Amino acid sequence: MTEQSLLAMLSGVRLHIFHPDSQSVRAFCASLTQLGCHAQHSWPPAASIPADAQLLLLAIDVHQQQPLSTLFNSARERDLPIIALADSHNARLFPLLLQLQPNAIAERELNPFALIVQMIGTLQTVRHHQRLRAVQQARKARGERLAQAKGVLMQTFGLDESGAYRLMRSEAMNTRSSMEYTAERVITTLQK
């Protein structure tokens, strides 16, 4: 991928940054706006995530453990990626980070270039996982429909499972159609 296409991934992304250093965050938000992002900032961590957020950058603070846990749980429910911003010199944060399980971790002190790279990588990974889940769900649904069609054939014609499968495969080959289409036809034709 070229630099332009990588940066284009950020165009239109709505992110919310929870960070106490308002001056450096404002400068970072201005840089993100130039890249086409819609960035908002607040501190301390709110009880809820902004409704339009697609990515969260969240400064990790041991004194904010309860609000952080609430935010992370809410983000998981929405399948919203979080980049934790943590002080790498504070060993007390390690157990909290393990508990929270962010999608990525970056240095708490804002480094615009490093954060932009981390954001692009996190968004790519999350989108890839979403595509994999969609493919997995489609395969599962396909398997369930094939199993349902086999069950209909077994019940209707007294076939065993392999016989029902062979009949569907043969019908699919004879009509030059997919197994999914054949399974749908079997279900709609024979199931009442």
C-alpha cells in the first residue's frame, strides 16, 4: 500500500480521544482533521462513548479504573476498537491493561506520527477481523442450510445422511447449480 492509500484509511473516521493533556491533544486533533478525521477530545473518561465514534484513543490512568472498565465494556458491545495510551514506565498499569484488553497500546505521551501509524494498523486489523467474522457467519449459515436440506431429504425419502448429501450433490451437478441453491430448492419444495 502506498502512503496516500494508508492515510486515506483515516478519511472520515470518527474518533474520540480521552486524554488529560488538552493542549497536545488539540494540536493532534488539528493534524487529524487535516487528514480528514473527525476527532473529539475530553477528560476524564465519560460514562458513555459518543454515539458516532468509530475509534477510541484512551489514556490509561490507574485512578480512573472504574470508568475505564465501563468504557471498555461498552466498546466491546459495539465492536469498537480502542487504542490504550499508557505510560510505558509505570509497571502498575500492566495488570490493568491485561484486564482491559485494548486492541492496541501506544505511548501515553502523544507522538502524532506513531499514533497515526497505530491508528491505521488498528483499523486495518479490526476491519480484517470483521470481514473474517462475516465469512465465518456465512459459512456457518451455509452449513446450517445444507444440514436442514439433508434433514428434509432424510425425513421425506428415508435416506441416511450420506445418501441425502449424494442426492443433493447429484442434483446440483445435473442442474449446474450450487449446493446452496439446491439446498434452498429442496427446503422450499419439500418442507411444508
